[in-house]
Amino acid sequence: MSGRALLYVLCFASAFAGIAYAADLSSFPPPRTIQSRDGAGPVIYWDATAYVERFVSLGTPAPEALAALKYEAVRLFVRQAPGLARNERYLRVVVSFAKTGAISKRYQTKTFEGVENLLAVEGALHRGMRFDKGWGPAARRGKFPKGIRVRLLSELPSEQQP
């Protein structure tokens, strides 16, 4: 391979390194969740702070990090929905992160500075609920299973500027 071709390959690979990493969540800790309920039914609250901190520290572009977080939230929904569908009619997964100095230099401290709700995954539940076996690869591309709605509630921090 010529030097110029190698340079193009390296530039291309480095440009998409964040995308590849964001799509591979296997090295991330398991999601920390709490299940509760509101008037509509069960709500799963996911504290995605560890994920957001890692994305920020790696410099992962916000769109790729957000796509990975959406995928993981949909995965939580898909995993929990069938077990809840016998008694419940609606499920919501709320993804949030704590604002810390690791996420934004504006906070300059490890103390608690509040929580930001990032996105919500919602959908109706019904008896015998099942998802196609191929939902995962399609969800990684942003095509979520039928009946699941993903709503963006705020933006990810895109930089560490004060």
C-alpha cells in the first residue's frame, strides 16, 4: 500500500473511531436503573452519567454518543417490556445524567450540580409482546422497533468549554 493510500486509510479510520466506539457499548458498565411508576405506568430511570462522562472524555461527537445512548435505552425497553406487558399498558425509559466537572468544565467540581433528563423511550405494552430478532442491528442504525417512540428532551454536552 502506498504512503498516500495509507494516510487516507488512517484519516478515514480516525474520523470514524468515535462512531465505532460509540456503537460498541460492551466496554461500558451495565446501566444503573431504578424502576418506578407514574400515572401512565412503569417508568425505568437510567442514570447514564458514566456513559456521558466516558463519551466526553474520549471526545466522541455528540451525534454518535446520542445514537449509542438511544440504542441502549431502546434495549432496556425491549428487555423489560415483555415481562411487564401482562399487567401494564405503557412503559417509559427516562435517560438522565448528572452535571459534573467531568462532563462540563463549567461545573469545576465533583459535587452534585443537578440532573439533566436527556431522552425518553416510550411505548404501549400488550399481552404476548415480542420484538423481531433483528431489531438490534436496525436500532443501531436509528430504526427502532414499531410502537417505540424516542423523544429527545435536551442536548448532550458537546464540549468542555467553561
